[in-house]
Amino acid sequence: MRFMGETIRDYNIIVPGDRIMIGLSGGKDSLILSLALATLRKRSPVKFDLSSCLVNQTGGEMDISEIQTFMDILGIPLFYLEHPTYSIMEKRAERSPCSLCANLRRGILAWQAQQKGANVLALGHHKDDAVETVLLNLFYGGRFKCYQPNMVMSRTGIKVVRPLVNIEERRIALEATRLELPVANSCCPYSDKSKRNSAKKILGEIEKEIPEIKSNIIHALKNILKDDVW
Ligand code: SF4
């Protein structure tokens, strides 16, 4: 809660009257985000609304009963959508399926947010996701960059926020286990062989030598000096 609160304050992520839709995958990150935002909604003097949307990208059946019960307990309405993302990815045989997948998912969620009258889309990206994105952009795109913790999508005008972006994945995983959250297993056919997974492994190796590598990369994102650019 403290780390998330600092990020929300530093990047002005929630303003009074925001209607926030949480992008749910059923994984630990989006469940922790839902719980944390529901807790904040109770405590915060800043009033905001919450809803959530789960996009089933498999093209097959998905049992959402446990997630539905969890969201009911939190008092967060849940919308459910199906989209055949994986079969689209298979047909297009992209070099980086994760990037196409993330773009499609974000587009669907932003559209759904608009339909339901939300002005903010909250995603569960954490610190490891951000650092892996930096590495992927650097290794495969030749640019040092990452998404912002708070940004506006130009096409829809929906604000996309990432309140967990300063929290390490291992902390989120520990918390999700400790709280026995109903975490769904990933059924993505690309999760083990994706470039993102390679970036995660590379990062793990570097971390053995340089334990503060993730914080250093995040720090570098905030401190790109003009004089250092060639
Ligand atoms: S690992 Fe799978 S679900 Fe995650 S971004 Fe990549 S393709 Fe999408």
C-alpha cells in the first residue's frame, strides 16, 4: 500500500471523481492491484469509482467464478469479454507477439472503459515488467524507453495508469500467496518462449551480480540527461 501510494502521489495517478476500470487478467498482479485499490477507496479522502474488465484472450472457455466471487467481495463490478487474440497472433506470426498482444489488450480495455463510462484504465504492471520492457526496447528496438506510469491514450483520451510500477514482482507474488488470492494460471502459449521471458532470465542473471539493477534502470528512466544523448 505504501509503495503504491507513493507512485499514485508522485505521478498524480488518481484525481477526485476518477472512474477507474482495472484491466484484469486473473493473474496475481491484477488481483493485488484490485485489492489495493479497493482498500485505498475505503481509506482515501479522494473519492473515485472502481470497475474491472477481464478479457479472455484464449478463444476458449474460461471459468471466472472464483475471480467473480473475489471482485464481489471487494465491491468492484466485473465485466467479461472474449477476444481471439492468440489465434490472431498465430496467423500474423509476429516477431514479437507480446507487443501485439499488449496493444490489442490495451485497445480492447480502453474501448470497454469508454463504453462503461470510465475515464481511467489501471493496469497491473510492476517494476520487473517495466525493466524488462526497457531491456526489450533496447535490445530489439535500439531505444532506451518504457511506458509511463500515467499517460493518456491519444485515440480514446483514456488515461492509462500503472500504480504498481515501483513494486517488485517477487513482493507481489509473496503477497498474493500470503493472502491466498484466487490466481489463475497463465494459459498463454507464448509465455515460456517469448522475448519477454528471455529478458526476465537475462535480468535474473545480471541481478546476481548487481542486486540493485532494477532500481538503477528505473532511476535512469527518470534521469535521461540531454547532454548524455549522442
Ligand atoms: S506472454 Fe502471452 S499474454 Fe503475456 S504479453 Fe506475451 S503473448 Fe500476451
